[in-house]
Amino acid sequence: MQLTSAEWTETEENIAKKAFDIAYKREIDDLIDSVKHKAVSLSAIDDMWHLHDFLSAKRHEVDGKYDYRLPMLVFVFAGLVKDGWLSLSELEGLNPDKIAKISALARM
Amino acid sequence: MQLTSAEWTETEENIAKKAFDIAYKREIDDLIDSVKHKAVSLSAIDDMWHLHDFLSAKRHEVDGKYDYRLPMLVFVFAGLVKDGWLSLSELEGLNPDKIAKISALARM
């Protein structure tokens, strides 16, 4: 299965960019809610350092995950679908072969 | 001026421990309030990473600052007085020579 070197048409790129941005906004909004929720119940220093550890991990994860380079997009989208930040229907309009690859990788 | 090798009586150690704990609690409580305040107004990812940077810096600072080893205490207390986390009156009962050293260092 050839995964990384598929061509992306301009239409596909537009769909991909939109889907990427939607998932990113969804995940970041969820993360902001989590941080606000955790912050409200801070009462001791350990809670604060746990929040710091949480933010360190999430920053690392988010920085690594949202990699908008065309050869990586199939993997990026598969991860986002797997983690529930994107649905396959939001990728509608991509070449069926790409959708099939993303869907298969997301089930792994 | 000899700063590090002064003897500490048991009474002085009790006063020092109490003052140390008071300053620590004061600074941590203030820090928790700051984090809660910052968290309430989080609205974008940059705010969240700024909060992360703020926590990283504070964790490093607090870990380094609250060093309860007797030879370091004069310096620790001087820093705490200088930064407003402790008043000299809360060190009352320490040897006047120690108070004078702490006071002089705090003004540097």
C-alpha cells in the first residue's frame, strides 16, 4: 500500500486544510476546557505541578501531531479519526483511495 | 562577614522552620491564585502555552529557592524578605547577628 507519495489535487488540499483546522480547533478547545476545569480545583502545590506535567505532555503531543505536510496527511488524519477529533465524513471529497487508507490506518 | 557556618540553636531552628513554612505557603497560595486567574481567561492556544511557560519558570524558581539546609538559610531568608514573602519580624528570636546578615543581604 503506497501511503506517502500520493498526489493531492487543489480541491483535496482545500478539503484537507479545512478538516485539519477543524480537528485542531476541536482538540485545542477541549484542551482549554480541561485546563480551566483542572485550574478551578487547584488547592495544593502538587495539583499545580500535575497541571504543569499535563501541559508539558499535551504541548509535546499537539506539536508533534499537527504536522501539515502533504506526505504526512494520511497518517495525521488517521490519528485524528482514531482519537475522535475528526470523522471520516469530514474528509469527504478526497480520493476514495486516500479515504480507504486513512480508514484502515485509523482502525489499527 | 561569616555567613554560612553559624550555629543554630534548637529554638532558632524552630523559628526558622516556622518562618520558612509561612513564606512557602504564602508564595504557593499566591501562585495558585495567579494560575487560577490566568486559567479563567484562557481563550487560545497561545494563552495555554504562556501558562505552561509560566508554570515551568515558577516550578524551577520555587524548587531552587526553598532550600531548607541550615548553612543556606540566611540566604534563603534574605531572598524571601527581599521578595516580600517574609518580614524580618517573623524571624524574631533568631540571633541578632543572623537577623543583621539577613537584613543586609535582603537590601542588596
